[in-house]
Amino acid sequence: MKKYTIATLGSHSALQILKGAKDEGFETLLITTSDRESLYQRFPFIDEIIIIKNFQEFPSLEKKLLKKNCIIIPHGSFVAYLGLEGNKKIHIPYFGNKNVLDWESNRMKQHQWLEEALINVPEQYHNLNEVEFPVILKLYGATGGKGYLYVKDRKDLKKSIQQLTKKNEKFIIQKYIIGVPMYLQFFYSPLNNEVELIGIDRRYETNVDSIGRLPLTHQRGLTIEPSFVVVGNGPLMLRESMLPEAYSMAEKTVAASKKLIDKKGLYGPFCLETIITPDQKFYVIEISTRIVAGTFLFQHGSPYTWLMYDEHMSMGRRIAREIKLAIKQQKLDVVTD
Amino acid sequence: MKKYTIATLGSHSALQILKGAKDEGFETLLITTSDRESLYQRFPFIDEIIIIKNFQEFPSLEKKLLKKNCIIIPHGSFVAYLGLEGNKKIHIPYFGNKNVLDWESNRMKQHQWLEEALINVPEQYHNLNEVEFPVILKLYGATGGKGYLYVKDRKDLKKSIQQLTKKNEKFIIQKYIIGVPMYLQFFYSPLNNEVELIGIDRRYETNVDSIGRLPLTHQRGLTIEPSFVVVGNGPLMLRESMLPEAYSMAEKTVAASKKLIDKKGLYGPFCLETIITPDQKFYVIEISTRIVAGTFLFQHGSPYTWLMYDEHMSMGRRIAREIKLAIKQQKLDVVTD
Amino acid sequence: MKKYTIATLGSHSALQILKGAKDEGFETLLITTSDRESLYQRFPFIDEIIIIKNFQEFPSLEKKLLKKNCIIIPHGSFVAYLGLEGNKKIHIPYFGNKNVLDWESNRMKQHQWLEEALINVPEQYHNLNEVEFPVILKLYGATGGKGYLYVKDRKDLKKSIQQLTKKNEKFIIQKYIIGVPMYLQFFYSPLNNEVELIGIDRRYETNVDSIGRLPLTHQRGLTIEPSFVVVGNGPLMLRESMLPEAYSMAEKTVAASKKLIDKKGLYGPFCLETIITPDQKFYVIEISTRIVAGTFLFQHGSPYTWLMYDEHMSMGRRIAREIKLAIKQQKLDVVTD
């Protein structure tokens, strides 16, 4: 695998991706900005670091990367920094189906996808008169938990809508489901047509994951606006009797993508972000069609990967393993775009 | 160990049990319903899957399982699906003392057991006039956190009792302890007469583990009934200075079982489910006399098992290891019933 | 390494420290009280246990320990049981800079240190008229989360100050930051002049980590005084884009210690205890200049150590590894005091 270089941008899940690539025998390359160089220099599994002024400069490196026989592994920062169109214009082999990006980034299309897959989702309201409270307003471009607004009643809603409309922000109105969050991390292999559950986490969100530490009597007089900014993650496991439903949701998501998006559909890592209610029902509140940050918790394997692999298997390594298999089977085009 | 087959029902902790059995060299067999077949087929460490219409059909398989030299590892679903009597009628070697089941399933007997062991428990009220609020009403047959009722005052209590009495439900009234939950997973080996701490978790309960994410001002106007349905678990560790007390409680639990139940008493996996108050006192709110689901978190070992074993040691594997040792020492009867 | 013995007191992080020492090839010795003997006897990696009546008797063992070629690894219980002066009087090689203890234990000096390092800290109030609520009162000698007082308004503050003054208690008034707690565990090697992130946890505090499980309507009528007593820890990870800031804070802490304290400054394990606000800003609320209990979560490695080491690397083992390297390089004086 020494002839191939796994490359990614220095952010989000880069450490895990390049560690996994090195474990599978690839050369590794990181492209990052100078303020992050000192972080990535600490890790000897990164063979080369290219510094750019800002991530938008990435396209200028294309020729260089093509020469190095690079394969790009995208993560959450790719769309954030390069934009949808920027991703589509990458001419280097790219692990993932770029057509899926349109469906992930558009909240209406994402909703349509999940409904096509017959997956349970929180109600979305189009008619303001139908709204049952509480609800969450989600901006179209919300990432990392920023741009979520909790709204408890009609008065609040009107005020929020007015403000968002003024700023020309697009948003959806989603029923707020009272239940516990659980994020299911999957990998779908187009080579063997199987879905694997790699790990489960929950986001660690500031400030909502701290306000419960103040009792009622001590919250009085404080006005705490709940915010959902993700700064970390913690590990979880799922009740075994609910695993069949978890796998089934994942398989239906993949199948629907092949129908709606294109023949290849969704492949590689993805995450179903769910809320589970007391009747043990999953509500999928969002789907991420790429490696999610919380997979890093299982950098040395999760309870789920240790059922399947007798070695440290992270999501980053699983990706590299898939590429390695594809190369060996001369099917690199099956796993890249 | 190839001559022996470790068998269990397809639910609860089956994955961990059979993975551990395979790691120790046993043949493995799963009995499950068709809706779960696709889940268990994913895992190559399961050598054989037998499909039954429903779990109640299990006894009809006895002859077949005896021929295969099976040893049954029970888990939470055994009592749930086969009932107390159903478990007792199993004629296949069964890892665990069936007499213990009567004591686990009867909340009054469980209370007696813990008191005999001089373990700190929340007060139980028999006289309604003595009740100090808040309290939890626990139905006799409550499992997986269903059938717990939080009651905050006398008015609430009367209403709840009326409703439960109408339905002919038996229940206990237990003081609600304000403190953090911690579940201590132990294994007691009858072969070497030692208790091992295998791992520590907390349950992840819907909806109570999510309501703290709403500040006071946003809960106003909502009526949220707290529920305690377990959908997963998360890992924890315990302050080292509290470990002596944790082991002591476990050893007293085992010792009391030998006195109260029978000579063999409790053996194999069990769990002390505790609440810890700010004075660093444990309150044992329940005891599970079998493998608990949360042990799956440590499928690849916990901080505690890695102190004792230089290999991946899960609770499932620890069970298989005990059986293997028993077979080698020709003491299978010591660890089965 | 068989000629050297790693020794510590039986409490806090002793298990991890001695397991790590054994993994690196050292002899291991534990000094503890008789009530804890049964705990530590369970673990075969402890070669010898010396029982003392109480921890204050420790100095009487000095000659014996010197003969055994002991190196002492201090942890949180050393200051708690032996006091500052007791630690300074230890004549056995001691892993850590004793001059740092004065700076850790004095809250005003700790504040000065962090400000010198240009690290973001919650405001501390010296003038009562400037106080912005809520605040936390922290007693000078507070350990394990005891001695923290949440104060929501001026009336509360006056009452609390009166009570503390009566008891002659020293305390600081710190702004209560609303955000999520995250504890960053670092190791600074004086041999290679590098900081390593070893793991991340959060404390599990009773009762504050349970009160969110009661909805508003059920807290009404209860008076719950929030307390912050640490009884355990849970694992976390940090968003990758915030890692550069985390390492930078750690490096600035070390650099400032060399400037303020002495030439050696802070070395070995330390922990930055932070609160992260919705603008993704760290507030360091405290610094621990020694191994913290939460490192035990990663007794078999953390996602962070597995990026750097292809073996189980705990904080305890990292310490032993540093001592081993120092011995090999004949630089034991560089890592002991």
C-alpha cells in the first residue's frame, strides 16, 4: 500500500483517519493551516504535512496530490470549508459519493430520504397552525450543534421566526422529542454489501449537558438560553434487543439512497443521530453521511468492533481497510468518486 | 472444550456470552426468534442458530441440546420469557443457582437478603403514615426500568396506589435517594471462592437522563412524567477509596446467600445497583443475580479487568473461563444447576 | 529495573501506579492501613504490602524504603494525609517537584500561576460589590469536590460568608461558569521536553450529576442543596479542532511554572480542569499538579494514548516509563525531588 497516500484536511477526524491509514500500511498526508501544525507534528503516523494559508486554498494542491497517488478521505470540515461545490470539483479519488452531499446538506431532501426509507422521524411542520410545542428550529447550514433553537411556545416561535426571516436564514421546524440522544455510527461496505455497527456515542453539548446540574431553586432568577454546541462526545452502548432495529434502519437508509440518489448510493461511514423515547422508539433527527467526530472514542475499538475484529478497529482504520481491499480487488472506483 | 456447547437465548447479553465462549474454545449455539436471526447471523463466533417461534418454545429443544452437550448461560431474558418455573424446569446444565431466582424476583425477599447481609438499603415503607417523600413505587415484576413510579407527595401517592390496586399490581414503596447511580458488576467464583469487580456502569434511562437538558424556564408549561426505561449504558469508574466498601458489599451479599438460600448460594455474575449520596454512602437499590446488560461496555475489558488479566476479559468470557476450569477440574456440578 | 521499587500509599491511584510500574519491570510496594489491606491483596502486581496504623506514620518507614531503593509516586492522598510539610520532608526519591505543591495548594498562587500562563480563568472577586452571580465559594483546603458552595445571589452570599468566617475558613469567590466540565489529563516529560495528552474525563459528582433527572414539577417542594462530591469519573473526548488550544494551555502551564516556581517547574502528570462555554472557550477552574483519579478510566489506554503508543499506556505506566528512561540515562535526579 506504500504506493498510495491517504490524505485529509487537518481537522475534525484527521487523527483517526491517518492513524487508521498508517495501520493499514498506507503513506499518510495532512493538509492544514499553520496554527494547527504543532498539533499534528506530534504524531509520527503522519508522514507529511502540507501547510496552506487557509483551507480554501486546497484546490491549488490538486496536481501535487494526484502525483502522490492520493486518496482523499473527507470529513465534516470538508463541506464546512470547501463548500458543496468545492467538494464536487475535487479531481483526486475521493472516498465517498459526492452526490450524497446534496442530500445531506439540504434538510428537506434529508427528510425525504428518511421518509423514503420508512424511518421514524420527528414531525416537521410546514403550517404554523399545526405546530405542537416544544419544537427545535434548525438552520439549514447548522453544524456542530450551532444554529439550533429550542422554542417552547407560540409566542417564542413568532419572535424567533421574525428574527431569522430578517437575517434571510432558512430553517425547518421540527418537533422536539423528549428522550435520550444516541448516535449510531455505521460503516457500509460496497465491496461486501454489508452494514457494520462501529460504535455508539452521545454528543457532549454546551450548555445543555450542564444545566441539569443546577436544581430548580438555583436556576430561579437565572435566564439560561439552552445551546447545543458540540465540544466532545461520550461512549454508550445500546440494549441488545434494540440492535435489530438499529441495523435495519441503517440498511434501509443505504437502500433508499441507492433508489433516490444514484446507483452507488451512500457508502462508507455514516451516522444515524437518534432520540429514544420511553416506548423504546428511535426518532432519527439527522443523518451524517461521513465519519462523525464521536467515532474517535473508539480509536482502539468499541465493544461492537471487538465482536467482529480481533484487532484494534477504528472507523478511520475501517475506511483504510476498505480502500486496501478495493485496491487488491482492482475496484478502487467502487469506493471512490 | 470443543465437546461442549455454550448456549443461550438470542437477547439481552447473548453476543457477549457467545463471543466469550468462543474465545475460551467452546462451540456456541443461539436459540432465537426469526425476527432476530439477521442480527445474530452477522457474527461468525456463533456456530449455530436454532430458530423457534417464540421463546416459550424453548423447552421443546431440551433433548436436542442435551445431545449436543450444552451448557445454558441464562441472562435477563430467561426469567422474562420462560418465567421462574420455566427456568427451574430446565434439565440442561444451567450456569447459576436456580434457587436464587426466587430471592431475586421477590422484592420482599431481596430486601430481606440485603438486610441479612448488613448492606445499606433505602428505607421501605409498610405504613403509609411513615412515608417520607419523595418515594419510588416499584412494581414486583418491573424489568428494564419499566414499572417504576416517582411519587413526590402524599396526594400523588394516594392516586398512584389507587390506580395500582385497581390493576391488582403488587408494589413496594421505597425512599427515593437523591444521589448518583452506579452499577457495580461482580463475578463470584465458586471454584476459588473469590469475588472480582468486572466493571462499573450507569444505566442510560429514557426520559430521565434527558430532562436535565431543559432549563427551568423551558420546562415551564410542559408536564414531563419521569420514566426510567433503560435503553443503554455508559461506563464509569469508582473512587479508589470506596473500592474496599464495594468489594465488602459484594462478599457480604454472597455470604448471606449461602446462609439464606442454600449451601451453594449466589455464584457467577451479579450486580449491585447503587445510589451514592454526598456523604459517600452506597444505597443498594436492587441486586441482579445474573449477567447485566451493561457489562457489554467492557466486551474488550474494563479498567478493572485489565488489572487482573493480561487479555480481553469480558463478563461473558469470565463465565466461559469458569466453566472451562470447572470441566478441567471435573467440577462442572459446582458451577451448574 | 528489578533493583528499584516503585512505592506509593494505598489510596487514590495506587492500583494504576503499581500496575504501571510492574508493566515496566519494577518491583512494587504499597504502604497502607489495615482496613484497605484486603483490597490491595487481590492484585498480584503488588509485590509487597506494608501495613501502618495510619498514613501519618509513613515517615517512620523512611530508612526501610531507602534500603529497598524505593521511588515514591505521590498522588492526591499524599497532601491530604501527610500535609504539605510532610511531603517536603520525605527523603526518598519522590516523583515530582515539591515546590509545586505550595502553588497548587494555595488558591491565590494557583490563580497567579494561571494568569501568568495567560490561561483563561473564571473571574475571582475580591470586592463584594463587584460580584456577578451565580458564584462558587471554594474553601482553601477543598478536596474531592467537598467544600464547594454554589451561591446564587447577594443574600445567599452574605449568609455563606458569615458562616464561613465564623468557622475561620479561608475561601475564594469564583464566578460560576455555565458550561460543560471537561478534565484534561496531561503528562509533561522533563526528559524529552514534551507534553502528552493522556486522556479526558469528567467527574461524576453527587448530587449534582443526578438532580437533572428530576423534572421541574417534581423538584417543586424539595430543597436540594447542590453538592459536588466526586465519587467517580466517566470518559470523554474533545472536538479535534479544540486540541491545539488544549495542548497550548498545557504547554503554557508548564512554561509559567518554570518561570514562577523554579527551574524544574511542573513535571509528570497534571490535569487542567475546565468548563467549556457555548462559544467553545475553555475556563480553567483548577489545576491538579499530580496524577488525578480519573486517569484510571484509561488503565488500558485512551483514544489519545493509542495514537502514540502501540501498547496499553496508562498514566501510571507513563510515570514508570519516564522513571525507567531516566534511570537508563542516569538522570533520575531530573525526574525526582
